Amino acid sequence: MPATPSDDAPSPVPVAGLLDGLPRQRERCGTGAAETPVRSLATPVPDTRLRVLRLRRLFPAPVGTPFTFFYGAVLAVVSLVATQLDPALVHTLHQGSSTDVAHLVRTPVLVLVASALWIAGGILSPYAVALLFVLTALERRIGGMRTAGVFLLGHIGATLATEVPIGLAVLVGHLPASSLHRLDYGVSFGVAASLGALAGLLGPWLRRPLLAVFAWMLVTDLIAFTDPMTDWGHLIALTIGVATWPAVRRWHRARQPLADRS
């Protein structure tokens, strides 16, 4: 009588797909494989808190970027107060803060500081928005005091580079004496220098288009010839910022261990 398979006998192991010469394949394909649970890889869940933290780093903070935060607050207060004053009074204040040759000869420190408290075009002008993000990014990389130094270097350097030639031209008779009282105030020179310095800390894929777009805007304004001395000042300030690349890169490397521990 032919033997019938018992219920206790092990079920036949499928041989399809087995490779010759590799031992213990039958054991892996048998019941032992079923006893080992298969662990599925967990799908990473995006950390929204990390994204929010990175987004917040784009804006100034009293602890992380004190120079940008408090300087921006002062500019905002001055701009808001100016909107409530009589336009004639505001114009008088602008004239008193102008870094023209006449004021630079009499009270250089006062007008250089006072002119940096005004934003030409108001608090919503492009240079006001650029100041917020550019100074924040630069300060997080090199620190507040050094960021203030770069800003002042561009503000003072570009001012002197444009006003001193005017004074000399008046002195030799190439320009009228009225050129000594040119209206010149605002933060744009400092912002242009800070942007040029920040570009040196960015990767080439971001640095080159940023400098190209900004330089193209400045050259376009210069060609329009609406305010050539100010437009030349913006280009000079941008060049001053680019010239600080060796220093800002050294400062950034020195701050890297502190950033890693924070």
C-alpha cells in the first residue's frame, strides 16, 4: 500500500529560484525564514521645527544678531516718526544730515553718523529690505562688531570717495560752489559694502549671480545718469565689500567652532 503523507511531515521546500553551489538555501526558504520577522525601513518624517528654526535665522534677533536687530529698530523708529512730521521739517533734517562737502568739512563725525539714521525711500524701500537680510546673514557669520565695521567702512569709504573729488573740482574751478551742498544721506553705501562682503562667504553658485544682478542694477542706474555721484558711490561701496573677502573669510573660520557648539 503506498505511503500517504503524514500531517506531521514537513512540507516540501520549493526549489524554484535556488542557486546551485550556495548552501543552506533550503533552510532559509523553509519555516525558519517565516519565524524571522522582516523589518521595514521607517519613512523619515520631515522635522517642521527644524525648518521653522532655519527660517527664523533669516531675521535679526536681539541675542543672535544684536547689531542688526537694534540698528534696524532705530531705523524703523526714525522712519515712522518722519512720516508723522511736516515734510518741510523732514527735508530740513535731511539737509542737516547730508554728507556733502560743506558738512564734512565742518562736522564730519556728526553728519557721517546722522546720515546713517535715514533710509532714502522709507522703511519699505529695497535698501531697507536688503539691510535686514544682508546684515543678518553677515552678522551670523562674522559677528556683530565686525559686521558694524564692514558697514561703516562702506558707508564712510564710499562717501569720502565721492565727496572729496567734488571738493577738489570746486577748488580748481571745474564745478560751481553749489556742488558743495549736495543732498546725500542714507544707508545704501553700507548695505552695498555688506552685500559685497557677504558674497565672499557664499558658494560660487550663489555668489556669482548675486554679484552679477546687483552690479547690473548699479550700472543701469549709472547709465540713467539721474544721480551719478551716488551711483558711483554704490559701485565703490560694493568694491570695498569685495575687498574685505580675505578678512571676512578669516573671521568666519574663527567663528566656526562656536557655531558648531551652539
